[in-house]
Amino acid sequence: MTMVCARFLVSGRVQGVYFRASTREQALALGVQGQARNLADGRVEVIACGQMQALDQLEHWLQRGPPAARVDVVRREAIQAQSFTGFMVR
């Protein structure tokens, strides 16, 4: 099975609503490694590496986020493979 990596930029009300921690829970449940961090412009950046199907499922979840979030846009781009251990929240 081939591992792929993607960068997601999530816009909306996604900071201060448990978005990164919830993303970590979803990613780990899907076997995805990577990280989530707040950006200064109010977006959340998610770097995720795993099976293509797992990344597709994570993207679907990111479009909704946790209950207190309001997701407006999720942008996805393929990136070069990176090495992560687990899923970090920064």
C-alpha cells in the first residue's frame, strides 16, 4: 500500500473550537500521521500522511469539523512524502 501526503487548509470558525484536537482524534482513528496547527490568518493547516482512502475520509471529516466549528472552505494539495510519528497538535 502506498502512503501519500496532503496539506489541507481549513477556513471558517476553526480556531478555539477544539478543531485541532478533534482532527488528531479522527486522524489517529484512520491510521493517518501528521500534524495540525493554527495559522496567524485564522485558518488551520493539516499535514496528513497515510493511505489515499484514509486521507479522503479525513478530508470529508474536515469539511464538517467538530460541533462548535463552522467550516467554510477546505483546500487540499498533494505534497511530498514526509515522516511523522503519530499525529501532533501544534
